[in-house]
Amino acid sequence: MKKFLSIYLILLSTNMIAQNSPIPERYQRLPFGSIKPSGWLKAQMENDLAGFVGNLDRLVPDLINDPIYGSGRLQKHSKAKDLGNLKEGDAAGDEQYKWWNSETQSNWWDGYIRNALLLNDQQAIDKVKVYINQILATQDEDGYLGIYDTDLRYKFSSENGELWSKATLYRGLLAYYEYTNDTTVWNALIRAIDNVMLNYPIYQSQPFDAGKEFSGGVAHGLTFTDVLDRMYHLTGDRKYLDYAAFLYMNYSDNFSWEKDAQLQNILDPNFKFQSHGAHTYEHMRPLIVAAYTTGNPELQKAVEIYRQRVKNCTTMTGGAIGDEWIGGRWADATSTGYEYCSLHELMDSYALLFQKGGDSHIPDAIENIFYNAAQGSRNPEHSCIAYLKTDNSYEMMGSKNGEIEPGRNQTRYKYSAAHQDVAACCVPNAGRITPYFLQSSWLKEGESTLIAAVLGPNVLQTSIQNTQLKIDVITEYPYQNHFVFKMESEGPISFQLKIRKPEWVKSVSTKEKYNTEDGFLVFERAFSKNDQIELDFDAEVIVTEDINQEKYFSYGAMVFARPIEATEHKGRIYAAGFEDLTYSPLDSNRYEFIQNHNARYHKGKIKLNLRNKSTQKIEKLELIPLGKTILRQTSF
């Protein structure tokens, strides 16, 4: 306690807390459910719900059905659970396995809830309602809603999942409440969060004092700020933001292996990211919340430093190092892999940063992650995802492009609907990423401005000046760059519509009059009851260079790659149609960039000339969107 009080006094003296005003947020997030999928994105979500997203409870029932929040709550003498994984390469020993099922099942339910509601799948919704009733029935009279029995809860000085199990659970409950306005769920959340704040009193407790051993669950718990930030937006009560700032400062004050987002390390110009990728990228959100809550210049500076460090760790497809420790490295198309969890967490952090700050470059990064690295980590032919993936994916036989790791049987570089041999964490996050991506599509600015920030096929339903408005974004984006914003309202309405102009756009074609402002096309006029805006973004093939001077080819929002033919191998079978899949290449050719590549886009492909490294001959090749590949060469 003395240590924390001393750092608190230092923060006060440096104006970390006092004498600064909160920074006004640029945009307002819309309630979950306001934005629904359409077109190809809806079809993909439907396939996912019928596939890996909707069936994980059937594929790994012991993990999903573990009553860890109820009758199976953890006690002092609880044993570590057999999760069916190999446990190779894990830093924490058995202690972390006690809470793992809370993460697996709550992140999975979060994604399942959101997919079910956004797709209006009645069978899935009925299943969600049963789950909601069951989980609320585990809440104690004092409001506690979590995974520990009375002999353990809030009494930790080592590894635990107290806040992490709550963060993963409450995010799903919040989505359900926002969609349904179910007051029973809302009241349960109010009581549960108050219980946390009572038992970890602000500036009088040490929730992140976990000793000197690895404590990944404790570090994950910092994302409880996700819940607090959303509670502020729903209630307007700043106690939630103040508590979020307290959590970030307490995390910075205590020892952690997951140290990349600790303030003193961010402000150290010689520090390089070291930690587990998923932690590093999710911890960007608590830092952002603390910076905007306190208004402190040092925290604002830290956000910008952090952004640059993340950029150094990110490939041109949006894949940030997560294989699984960053280890001071910078991104490389072949030698650094990215975890699906890391993709989701970084995308969500960017969405928060854009909502609060409004930098129009950030949605380009969001789209890059989702349309390239994330789509490129899905199997285009089966319902499964890669736990780890590289931009240049020359084989998927378990290891990173055939790399041998002494003393370790690496299995993460494969496709699976569960990945139980490693950890069933990436598949749940693959179920979350599309609903969260949709959530970032639209925002509000004030009372009469709508922001089309992240582009794609969707349907927005909201109100402007107390008038109900529906906007159907009809597009095949990113596969095509034509858009129709079809509007239906209760009557004529005047408002401002801002549509983001992506960085790659060469020119805009539309019959509408518009202005440009901070990276947006601004349309402001009186719209009739049935109206529309139609436009095209004109693109060209762009060659970009990464920090290693390797070249990437893109057209519009998509990065393109040379597909490598492969032989598919089936491994463990979880259920009919759900197997572990590995791929060995049928082609060992590698190609290099030439100045006279003559790249041109034609009917969904980039045709170009490249030099075969083996023969040194120039060959005519075709590149396809990264998201349609399994094995590939992406950089040249």
C-alpha cells in the first residue's frame, strides 16, 4: 500500500490526475445492434454461425460447459484443469489453467451473442436467452458475479483471473443489454461492477500486485476498463472512468511480465515491446482511456509513442507480431507471425482510439487488419482459422514456415475450428472480430452528423433529430469500390453525412456535391424520405515498402499475394466437418520484385512480372486477394 500511495503522490505532483481536464471525445459510439451486416459480410457471418462460431461448445464441451462461474467456482484447494492442450511454451505453469475456461467460454459467448443478435437467428437467440438466465442465476446477493468462491475472491497476491473473467463475461452481457434493453441484465451489471469497485477500492487497493512470477491473467484483467468505458457511455457517470484510470495507474505501478503498456516503459525511449502480443495490443485501450480521462499531457504523449511502436511491429497487411512474444522484434513478412487474438485486440484498440480522437487515418488501419490479415488467417475453403499466420506463408504444417524450435513441438501454424492442443482462445476471438468490426462502421458527431468511418456492406438504423433513419450501404467492398448509401426515413430530414475517403483513393466519382474535411467527404443537404448517395472510389495498383525494404502490392483496401498450391492434410477430427488441417506446398518457387513489373489490376487479380529467384527469369504471374489464400508469397 505504501508503494502505491507514494506513486499516487508522485502522479499528483506531476499533474497526472489533478489540474487537468478530461479530453472531450470526438465521436459517440452507437448502441450495439444499430449496425447490422449485409451482402457478403452477412453471408460470411451466417456461415460462421453454422460453422466454427456456432459449434465450439460442441467441439470442446468440457471447456465451454465448465460451471466455473457457478457450482464450479475456484477455491483455495482447486486443482488445475486438464484443458486438452500440450502446455508447451507456456510461461505460467499450472496456475493459469485454473481460470482459462472463463476466458474461453466468455469470449466465445460474447461472439456468439453478437452474431446471433445481428443475424436475428432465432434458434441461436433462444440459446443465448438460456445462457443469460443461467449466468445471472450465479450472482451472489452482494452482487459478486465471477469465478471465485468466498475464500479467494479479491484476496490475491499472485496469478489470478478475477478481473479478466469479469471483463470477458461483462462485455457479452453489455452487448445483450444494449440490444434488448433487458433491465434484469442491466441491474445485474450495475451490482456486479459496484462489487468490484467496493472490494478493490479506488487508490486504496492493489489489484495488480501479483508478485514476481508470470501473471498473464492478472495482466489481461486490465481490460476491465473496456467495461468501465462502456458503462460511462451508457450512464454518463464519471466514476467509471475515474476507476479505469486508477486501474491503469495501479498496473503501471506493479511488476508485470506484460510490461509494454506500463507508463514508465512507454516513456523510456530505449524500450522495445517485449510482451505477449495479445496483451500488448489490448493494453492500448486502458492507456487510451486513462489519457482521455485524466487529460494528462504525459499520458497523451504515451499514446502517440505507443502507436508508433505498434506500427513498427505491424506488417503491411495489418498483422502485428503475436507469435506469441514480441521480444524486441520489428515486423517481418516471413519471420514474425501474428496471433488471431492479437488481430482482434489491436483492431478493437484502434476503434477506441478513433472514437475518442477522430484521426481519419485510423480506420484505414482497422480495415487493413480485418480485410487483409484477419481474412487471410481464415481458411477460404473450410470453417476454421489459423492460430498463427505469417504474411509469407510458405507452409502450414504446425511450425513457422518450417522453422525448428529446439525443445518445442510448435503446432500453432495450422487451421482448426478449436485449436485445443494450444488454447481455445483464437477461435472465440475470431467469432468476436466481425461484430466488433461492424460496431466501428458508424459513429455520431453531435446531434446531426453521421460518420461512415469503416466501410463495408451494412445497414444502419438510428435516429437524427428524433427522426428514425435507416441507411443501407450497398457495396461489395473491398472487392469492388462502388457504394450506394440508400436512405429511408420517416420524412424529409436535414443532416450531415461524412463518408471516409480511404488513403488509397485516387479520385472520387459521384454526382453529389460534397466538401472534403479531415479525410472525409462531407455531404450536407436536405434528404427526402427515400434518398441515396452513389459514389465510386477510383483506385490503382500501389506498391508499398515495409521496414525491411520488401515490396507489397495492393489495390484499394486489399493486399494481394501469389497463391501457392498445396496438399491438404487432415489431423484431429472434432466432429464431422471440423478437423485440424495442415498444408504442405507443391511449389517451392520464390519471386523477387523488379522495377519493370508492369502491374495492372484486372477482374479481381493483379497481373504483373516478377523474377524467379531460382531461375533468375522474368515470369508473368497473377496475384489474388490475401483473404483468398492459404499458402502464399505476399512480399517481394
